[in-house]
Amino acid sequence: MTGIVGRVRDALRGDQRVDADELVGRLDRIRHFLRVVDGHLPDARLVSAHTLVERAGTRLALSRDHTVVALAGATGSGKSSLFNALARMDLSPVGVRRPTTGVAHACVWGPLDGANRLLDWVGVLPRHRFVRESALDGDDETALHGLVLLDLPDFDSVQRSHQLEVDRLLGLVDLVVWVVDPQKYADRVIHSGYLSEFHRHRDVTVVVLNQADRLPGHELPRVLDDLRRLLDRDGLGGVPLLPTTAIDPDGMVGLREVLERTVAERQAVLRRLAGDADTVVAGLDELVGTATSRTGPDPAATRALTGALAGAAGVPAVTEAVRQAYRRRAALATGWPVVRGWRRLRPDPLNRLHLPGTGGTAAVDPQAGTDDRKLLAATSVPEATAAQRSALGLAIRTVADRSAEGMPEGWSTAVTAAARSRLADLPDGLDRAVAGTDLGVPERPVWWRLIGGVQWLVTVAAVAGLGWLVLGYALRVLGLPPPEGPQLGQVPLPTALLLGGLLAGLLLTAVTGPVVRWAAERVRRRADQRLTAAVGEVGEEYVLTPVRAVLTAYEEAGSALRAARR
């Protein structure tokens, strides 16, 4: 027995002391991880992490001076007898009926007042709480002050409610003493359903082979060796394994020493929470993968997105209207004044789209404040065709797919959802962008005015020459002598003014035509650049910014999770 106790002492001492501040820091990083991934990952994948953060915060706030130890076992394993033997009082019912223990019983060493809040949280009813303050029969219980010992219901109970209660309590206690008996120590239920699940909690797990007195002396080592083999297979190598018997005080020495050392160290609660954190972090690893740094959406995909947005916003139609509007306005300003009137009958292409060309045409919401006035789309740009909408959807999908390359499934889904999160707002956003863009169509450039002035001069000359000729013709019809007019060479001046004015006007129109067309194309390209930049900003705001937010959250989540590892 002395050798076994020594091995248990070494196993419990170990080299795995948990620093409370470090543990709190790990929990804070897990909490930060949850804040970062909120809204990006399914809540169902984060339940264990949320549970840990909430439970750990509550447990540490309730009491650091108490150690909650649970006796867990199957029906007939003798855990209730063991519970009574440790308390040296008949507290928990003992019997062979199934189930024997239906609710958890608690025994507190030391003042009960200090443990009541903790037991309220654990969920032990007041009538099932007992206190072990003073010595009985000369036994000193001081070494166990701070121990809260629970006798759990049977985990193999035929009543489902008992099994659920065991599962709930196992998630709350600081240390678990698994009680097995010589007949059922190899039962598959306890090993596959419970012990193997505690492989990350080796530091807060103890296994006792109870009722060891029922085994012949030469059989005990063999059974212990076989049980150790099973524990190793469960991932619990090095976990303390003790033989106990409730009917012999000497058979309780090893377990009492384990409990005394656990209470004295005040490490069980920290080790349990650290193990829980290890389990949670390991479960979250697959959610973040490598979590490498992300540079953002692919540049080629971004350019394709801008092109698709330009198509959906009607940029080609607007730029063509800019070109036609420039030519129309230039013709009105520089063309032959005689034919300008009929040009005015044709509507201005930009006005037809509610786009004057310089500055934005969007109206201002009169209900909005001066600092946050809202632009109201007021264009008549044709709606996007089915092909343009399809191209835009494909471009958004490409941005999402290339941004999410190599990311775990949950994050790639989040990136896709972020890229499409404001899809319904895109038409209005694009319309506002087009409406608020200065298309750069000049009102009346200086050279338009110069050409227009010359056109008026030659037109006035032609009209003067025509009037002079008409006057001379009228005088001749009336038999009156026509006035003698000056000659320009061999050509009368009135004729020269008429023909010269007409020819000069036509020649000036022919010369300025190519210049106007060149300038119109230049203005069209400039408008295209400005509109493309404007719709690119819409794409940045409505598509790329949400995607970058997810990528940043992904990287930050990975950093938080790496920092939360032990």
C-alpha cells in the first residue's frame, strides 16, 4: 500500500501547475475569439466555447477555496458506501436496487456557508447537503477543509434523467473519482462513454478499484494491471489508480491522501478548467485551420467585379450619352446658326437620363440632417439586363471564391455570405454613384464661343449680302434704278458676302466637325474613367469591405486561438 500511495503522490504532484492568471488570459483569448467569429461561424459550432467561458467565469468567481470532487460510477460499484466511508457518516443511501442513488448528495468539510453558493450553482438541493466541520471519534478532518464531495447518480441508471444529471455534473466538478468494481471494471459503457472522453483531464481524474477486499490477494495485482492497460487505451496513462474498500479504514488511506493533497494544492479547479480549455481549443482548431495572413480579394477578380458593376450600372449607355450630348451641345454652340433651331428640337441625351453632365443630379432628402444628407437616385439609366446581372453575380462569386481559397468550410461560407450581404442594395448604390458623378461635359468651352462667334459673323455677312441682293432685285422690279454697290474684284460685294458667308459657315462646320468628334470621344473616355471609379467605390463598400472584414476576423480568430493554446 505504501508503494501505491507513493506513486499516486508523484502522479498528482507532477509538473503541471496551472497559473491562475495564465488561465484567465487563455479564457480571455477564447472570449475574444468568440467575439471575432460572431456572425461568421454557425453558433452550433461554438456552443462548447461559449459554455466554457460562461462556466469558467462563474466557477472562478464563486470560490477558489473549495474543491468540488465527484464520485462517479455504475450501479453496484459501491460509490455511495465510499462516500459514507470518507465522510464517516451515513449520508447517502446504500443498497442493491437500481437505481440506488437518484440525486446528487454533497458533503462539505468546513463551514457550509462558504460552499452554499457553489452548491447552488452545481445544483445540489439543500436537503442533500451535509457538513463535516468537527472531529468525530478523535479523527481530525482539518486536512480536508475546503473539500466538497459529491455522490453522483449512477451513470448506467435505467432512468434517463439520472444519466443526464450525471453528464451535467461531470461538466461542473473540479476532480472526478471514477469508482469501478472487480466485476464490471472493464465494462464498455464506462470506458467508451466516459473515461475515454476524459483524456484531456488526466490531471483531475482518479480511478479507484473499489471492493478490492472481494479479490484474493494474488488476483488484485492482475486486475489492477488489466485496468491500467484499459486506462492507457483510453488515453489516461499515468492517471492515479487505487484499490479501495469501504469496510476497512486502511483501505481508504490512499484515496484520503489523494483528496487531502488535492484540497491543499488548490489546483484542481484550475487544472479542470485548463483541461476544458484544451478540449475547446482542440475542437476549434478545425474551424480556423492555419489562419494565415490574407492580402484581400484577388486584384484580377476585383477588376472583373468593377467591370461587371459598370455594366450593371449602365456605364456604357451613360458614356455613349456623354459623347452624343457633347456633340449635340458643341453643334449648338459652334454650328451654323440657321440650323441650330432644329437641333434644339432633339432632346439632350444626358437630360433624357436625368444626367446634366457636370456635378451630380441626385436630389437631397429634405428630411435628412445637414451632416448626413442622403442622395436619392434620380437617373433614368436603363436597368441591367439579365446577362449583366448574371455577369455581376459571377464576378461577386469569383471574388468570394478567390478570397476564401484554402479557408475552412465555415469561413468560406462566411466570405461568400459577406460578398453577397448587400446585393439587394447594389442597384440603388450604383444609381446613386452614377447620379453623383461629375461626367465632365463642359458647359461652353472658350473655343466653342470663338467658333460660335465666327459663325455668327459669317451668318450676318451672308444675311446682309442676301438682303442687299433682295433689295436690288425689288428695286429693279419696281423700275427704279438699283443702288450701285461696291465690287470685290469682279464679284459684287453683296454676292461676295452671301456666297462667302455660306461657304465660310460650311467650311467652318466641316473643319470643326472632326475636332468635335475627337473632343467628344475624349470626354467620353474621361466620363468612363470617372464612372468606373465611382462604381468601383460602390463595389469596395458593398462587396469588398464586407469580404475584408471576414478575412480580418479569420486572421484575428486564428491569432486568438493560437494564443489560447497551452
